[in-house]
Amino acid sequence: MPIDLILPCLNEAGALPWILDRLPAGVRAVVVDNGSTDGSPEIARRSGATVVTCEVRGYGAACHAGLEAAESEVVAFMDADASLDPQQLTRVTAPVQSGRIDLMLGRRRPVSRGAWPWHLRLANAELSRRIRRRTGVRLSDLGPMRAARRVDLLALDLNDRRSGYPLETVVRAADAGWRIAEADVDYLPRSGRSKVTGTPVGAARAVLDMSKVLSG
């Protein structure tokens, strides 16, 4: 069964070649360009990826544009910053393909101390605690690698178009009674600075977005 891998992209020219060169057999890359100025779309096309343009800025907007453009029954999401290895995708896609799990998340395991700064780990732990309190689902990470069936994701009617999109996916899936689980994946030092938590403004916006989802 083929899989579409949705890669939200904003100026990831340095990371895309490594990612696209490591796609497992049967995985098609759907690179969603969210306003890049470094030639990322051209690099993706030359590597054989399908490129989708999303003019609405925001991580969630890019993810959802990729979901709508995807064609495979099972879709996966992953950051395009080389912090995750596409070779490990099967850890999250196989349980969905087999029908055992409805939403599978990659639980990040940093390969070095600098790959995941302590303050972001602490924030993630608190977020996981709040998810458990809100939904009853026990997760240790809201990681950016995840997989589910495309039509089921569309049926969740996700509304967040910024950094709360992954959290809304989990909350709505839990409310719908989905089977949710996680598997370990390596977390590597990312290429470049995070668009979400790499600046104080970005981090504050992410907290606000996620708080809205949890209180909704």
C-alpha cells in the first residue's frame, strides 16, 4: 500500500535533499511550500516530489493543504528540517496500514543533548500531561511524525491552521474514539532554526494556539 508523506516546508533547501533521498520504497513525498524564498520548491521537484503551494502561512495550513492534496489511503506527516529520519517512517505507518492503530505518533528520542533543548522537553512533558487530563490518552510526546488514514483525518474537520494542528488532531481523534499509540523514533539536530519555537514570539504563539485547542 503506497503512502503519501506530507512535508510542510518553509525554507528547507539545506534539509530536503537528505530527506527525499532517504524515502523508503512506496513512499511519495508531498512537499507543501509555505512561502519559501530559498528555492525549496525547485529542489523538491528535481528530486521527484509532488509540490503543493500553500499561500496561507502557518504550520497547520501547510499540513492541511498537503492532506487535501494527498491521494494515498494512509498518509504520514513529518517535519522537513532533517530532525527525523524518513527511514524510520514504517514505525508509525505499519500499525496504521495493518489496521491495529488509527493514529500513530513518533515518540522522539534525542540522539544528542543538543537535539532537543531541555526547556522544549519540559514544555512537551507538560503538554502531554494536559492531553492526558483532557482526553485520557497517555502520550509522552506530541511529535511531528505521525500517520493515519486520509479520509478519517479529513472527517475530523480540523480547524487550527497554526501550531495547534497536531494537538487538535490528537484531541479530536481521542474524542472520536480512535486507537492512538506511539513508537520511538530518533530525534536529530535540526537543520536551521525552528519556525515555531525558534523565537520568543513563535514559542508564545505556539503556547497560545495549543491552549486554545485544549480549552475548546
